[in-house]
Amino acid sequence: MRAFRVAYDGRPYHGFQRQPDVPTVEDAILDACRSLGLCASDDVPTGYAAAGRTDAGVSALAQTVAFECPDWCTPRALNAELPGTVRAWAAADVSDDFHARHHPVRREYVYDLHAPADSVDDDLAAAVFDELRGEHDFHNLTPDDEGTVRTLDGEMWRDGDFLLFRIESKGFARELVRRVVSLVRAIATGSAPMEKLDRVFSSEHLQGPDGVPPAPPTPLALTAVDYPGVEFDVDPEAAESARLAFDERALADRIGWRVGARIRDGISER
């Protein structure tokens, strides 16, 4: 059994988990496995599992997939069949009973919230985030009906016009990170009172306008998945391929921002 670290740009995909009739990251990975002869058509490799099911638009640095494969199946071999938006970059040999989804002891996400300092109260944001850390029943911050009691940790800091949230837990309920960020933003901008926290943590089910919607998915990335006793070896060639692919993404985003800003400024001058 071998586990692979996989990075991807989530924007072109309808989430990680495969779905009928729409492109997903898992489809890309399984298509690569079939092209390499690791499984039959419409099947998955023996022992296949993934660490997480990121939502549509969410990206990853350290998504982890594992399955049985021969020694020649390296990250660079997978990359030969993967699209440029999905890159394997490290691998580890693991035991036959390893399960990528069930065995992590820690998962970590980072969210880049665009929040200029003149639009939010940073101290209030930090106070709200601190209240959300620890063990709570987050049933009002996820669409899940089960598994809503979670223990969160992490930190929040400012980087220019952005507030960055690093949030970690052994496991996450659906949309939990995005709704945590949404709640912090609502209170820190004054659009919701601090008392909103008490209602979120109460047994009352908040719905409609009283609920907490998820923040947008594209600023979110799965940045770490840790397993006990598992050390991943970086494949230098595959890692360089991934670095170049995401450098191109960053450049395209910068170019897009400049073009958008030019059009905006041109309209403002007319």
C-alpha cells in the first residue's frame, strides 16, 4: 500500500468526491490510475481511500490518497496522467491496513479572508475565534446531522488586507471551517452581535436568516493531514512540476487582477 500527497487547484472542479456528469478531483485521480493500469474501467484501485472530501472550489496542498500499487507507481508516474491542476508530489509506503480517511490524527485548513483593516475589528475577530476554539457542538455551523461535536484549534493573524485562519482538528464536519470564518466576519464587521455566539452554541437550530451561511470556498485550502508514524518522501521532479503548475496559477491570478483593475479604473474615469 502506498499513500500519496496530492495538491490541486479546486476552482475547475465540483469538489473532490466523484459525482455523475461533473468534473471532480477524484475523477482525475482515478482516471490517471486507470490509464496506468492500476484498476479496471469504472473501478478503483484495491484499498483506495482519500483523506477528505473537499467542497467545490476548495484547493489542497496535502490531500492524501492511498491504494495498492507496484513500486514503479511514483508521484511523477501519476503526474504523467494527471491534468496540470492536480499534482502528486510526495509518497509513503504504508501498512496494508492503512486507511487515508479514518487514520489521520490531525487535519489543517487555511482560509484567506479578504478583510481590510478599516472594515473589521481585528480584536473582536480574535475574541470570537478564541471562543470557537475547543470542543463544541457545531450543529449550527454545518449541514451535517451527526458528528457535529468537534474540537477545533488554530490561530488567526493579519497579512495586509487579509485575515488568515489556520484551523485544525482531527476531523471536520461539512462546511465547518467556512462557517466559522463567516461567523467571525459577521461579528467582527458589526453585521451580527457578539450574542450570536450564544445562539450558535445553543441547542436551538438556527435556520434561514438566523443561520450562518458558509464563506466562499475558493479562499480555502487543505494544508495538512497527519498520520501517526507515516513520513512522506518528496519526489523532487514531481514537486517541481507542482511548484511550476501553481506558479502559473498565481501569475494568471495576478494578470487577471491587473486587467480587472484597469477596466474598473477606466470606467471610473469616464
